Amino acid sequence: MDLIMNKEKRISIEDKTVILRAMGNSNRLTILTALSLGEKTLTDLKEETKLKRTALSNHLTKLIRAGLISKPYYNKYCLTSDGELFYRTFDSAYLKSDFKAKKLLDDPQRGQFSDSFVKSFFG
């Protein structure tokens, strides 16, 4: 946290934007999710995303340019250490978020839970 708060080492808006734009697309998030489970070939990703080859290649290129994934072996993709860090951090933050707690309250299938129960469980 000190690194982010230190003005000399503050993360630029541009750097944040690159990462958030790369992750802010449901197809690219699906790719990141698939790769969080291990290396995948282009064929594997095509099957999991249901995207056509050109669209998939375009999404992979954006993720590579953002430094979130790499292609270390012929036709195999994996998360980079940064990709792993950003993906896991996002998951962790979401699990602790008020947004998730509110979503549980608003979910009609979970309507049987009282506000006090959800608040006691999620803080």
C-alpha cells in the first residue's frame, strides 16, 4: 500500500486504464478465467469462449499487450505473473465487497435471507 501512496511511485491513470480495459470485457475475462486454471491452446480457448478464431485472436492480442497473458510455447497461452496477480486480487476484492453483499440481498432466489443475516455474515 505504501508504494501506491508514495507520489513518486504512484500508478498512472494510463497504466490503470490499460489493465482495466483489458479485464473489462466479458470475453477477455472468460479467457483469463480459463487460463487461471492452467495453460490452454488456442483450440481450448476457442471451445471455452465460443468465439471465432479472428475475434479470439484479437482478444488474446489485447491481453498480451496489457501484460496479463503470454504465449511461451507454440499455440499455448498462460497467465503472466501480473495476470495472475490482477486476476486473483480482483476475485479477492469482490469476495470482500459490499457490492457482492448487496447482490445477494437483491437476488430474488436469495430473498429468503434477511438483511440482518446477510449483514452479520458479510460485515
